[in-house]
Amino acid sequence: MTDKVLTHFRECIPIFQAMLDPYRQDIVVMLCEHGALTVKQITDRTTLSRSAISHHLQVLKAIGLASSDKRGTEQYYTVHLTEATHLLKNLVTSLEEKNQELS
């Protein structure tokens, strides 16, 4: 059981690392609230530069929390929580099971 819990923790490390940054947290919430947004639209809602927003979006894309699609000349970014939610739920479930074993 301990191996299972540790495996789930390790699977979540990229999510934890990416979401440590408050700007990435802001971007994820923004995308959840507004759906698809361009870098410019996100930049207009923050104090960050376009290049900083692009960097944060690339980090989110790298771990599967965001994706982009081209519409005309613009890239629109959307958030994808399904896989991250699944990994985090697995972690919580395995921790709860481990805790119940001790009770």
C-alpha cells in the first residue's frame, strides 16, 4: 500500500511543481472562467508580459493542463483538468485508504 501511495504522489509531482506558481494558478482560473483565450487576452488581464504568459502556458501545456488550437491567425489556449483531476483523486483515495488502515 505504501508503494501505491508513493507512486500516486510521484505521478502528481509535475502538477504540484507547475501549480506552485501563483501566475500559473491565475492563468488556470482565468481559462476555467473564460474558456479559450489568446496570449494577448490573458496578458490584458494580468501584469505580466506576453513572453512571460507564453512561458507559463508552455509549462502548463507540457504537463497536459493546457492546450492550444489555431483559429485564423490566433492561438487560443484552453485548460484541461481531466487527467490532473484523475491523478489527484487517485492520490487522495490512496491516502484515505492508508489512513483508514491505521484507524
